[in-house]
Amino acid sequence: VYIALFIPLFVHMMVEFPLKLSTAHYLLFLILLYIVTSEDAEEKEVMFGKAGRLAVIASALVIYVFASAYMLRTFEDYMRFAAFNMRFVEERGEVYEDDIRPAMKNIYLRNFAVPDYMYKKALAVASPPYEDMVFIDEFLKWNKAEKLRRPVMKSFYMEGLLLYFLGTRDKENGRPYLEKALKAAEEGMRLYPNERYLIALRKSIISSGNLAGY
């Protein structure tokens, strides 16, 4: 009975993220749904000999053991992922990479965990003394592809914020960064015209870099 209580949690954990973030999972789900509801589907009884039945049972047991172990590992990774987010809020922007790294490697969680880590790390880096130029370069390269995969508001906002940070810390040579930051903010505003964070960022960029003509 107590084990059965975990079933809804496991199903939710294993199904929500793939269907929310993966086009491939959506297509596979629709194909399977079409197969089982198709009027042309035919039922065929498959007959196995004794050896065949034993092979099927053994295969089912192996799959069950590995699937159960993986589900438990995913549950642990998800709990550490949740702890990462709670500690980030409670400790005001502190990023504990060890908490989220397992989720970033988990095939079911990584499409959600990797962007979450990148955005939070970028937010921390954009606020001195967390100046990490290596990560900023890594983020800008990663975000270029991420905007094509999932053009969410955070992609444009964090790109603009980091470029704004680079532009303001270098008073003499920072104008190209500010121009790129303004471009990122305005790209985001085309998709999210009423987003107050993008509007405020654009105003800050223009006022700090004397870009009133843009």
C-alpha cells in the first residue's frame, strides 16, 4: 500500500517534463495514441512456447528492476534539483552546482534543469563580485541555440542583462556590448511586448550608453 502511494508521484515525474519540453515525446505519444485508437487496428494473439514465455518473463523482470532503479534515481535527482532552487531563493542568489548537476545529467530532467541552472548562474554572474567571464562566454554561446529551441522571455532578458553588465563595466569600450544588449532586449520585446523586465532593461541600456537614437 505504501509503495502504491508513490505511483502517482513517479508517473507525474516521468511524464510531465518530457511532454512539456520534448517535441519527440509529443510525436511518439500521438503515434501510440493513433495506433491504439485506429479503426484499422487488428488484435492478434501471440503464442509462445515454454522457452518463449520464460524469456518474456525474464525480460520483464530485468526491465522492471532497471526501470525501478532509474525511477528512484530520478526521484533523488529531482529532490536535489528542488533543493537547489530553494537554496537559491533562501540564500539570495547563491548557486550550489553540486545540487543540480545530477538533474542536468538525467535524461528526463536535463531539458528543464540545464536552462534553470544557466539562467540562475547568469543572474549571479551579472551581479558583482560574481564576475566570471568564462561562464558569460559559455552562456552566450549556449543561449544562441536555446533561443531557437525555446524562445522564452528569460533567454532574451538574461542575454541582454549580461551584455549590459559587460558594457557598463568597461566605460571606454563598452558601447558594442550595450548595442548587442539593446538588440537582445528588443528581440524579446517583439515576442513579449508587455514584459516589464524587458522594458526596464531596455530603458537602462539606453540611458547608460547614450543610445537614445535607437
